[in-house]
Amino acid sequence: MSKEPCKVLVVDDERDNADTNVVLLQLWGHEAEAAYSPDDSISKAMAFDPDVVLMDIGMPVMNGFDLAKELRRYCPDARFVALTGFTRADIVRRARDAGFERVLIKPAAANVLEEAVDAGCAAGASE
């Protein structure tokens, strides 16, 4: 697994969750930014050009499936990791079908989150 730092955009309408993940990612050496809404995430994706997008699925206004589709227009090379409180098998399957490389169930243990982001960073670097 690569330990090279990369840019991670954390998208979650729950500010505490997003901010906590950003702090963890920064402690692990990544450059990370939080976005709390669809408009915020689109503008940040355009400016930040993330390598990995850590995306909450259950958000108001626009769910993570639809927002991920939109964000891919602005950062087509980014790897997407779903972070969801939904544990139903159909949500996990739907996330994988929508192109999320990993599906993490909230609250994800720090080591699981780190491994998922590092895998996304390594996959992007190997292309």
C-alpha cells in the first residue's frame, strides 16, 4: 500500500463527521478538505482536484449516488469511497454499482478508513 500523501475531499452534511475525518487524514499526511453540501463539494472538487473522494451516501438535497455522478464530471480520475450509516445489502451493492471502490459503514474505525484512503491513493498513483 502506498503511503504517499494525496488529496482527499471529504463530503458529508454532518460537519462534525467531515471535520473529524479531515483531521485524521491530515494527521496521516494527506491534504484534505471538507465539503458540507452539493454546491460546496462541486466548487471544492473543481479547485482542489482530489485524488480520493470520501462521500457520505445519505445526505439531504442530493444523495451521495447522484452527487458522485456529478463530481466525476469535475474530477474524473478521483477514486470514490462511500461512507454510510446504511447497512442494508442493497445500499452496499448500489454503491459498488455506482462506482464506489469501497463502502465503509459509519462509524468506520480509523484503521479501516486509513486503509481505504491509502488504497485509493495507491490506485490513482499507479495509473
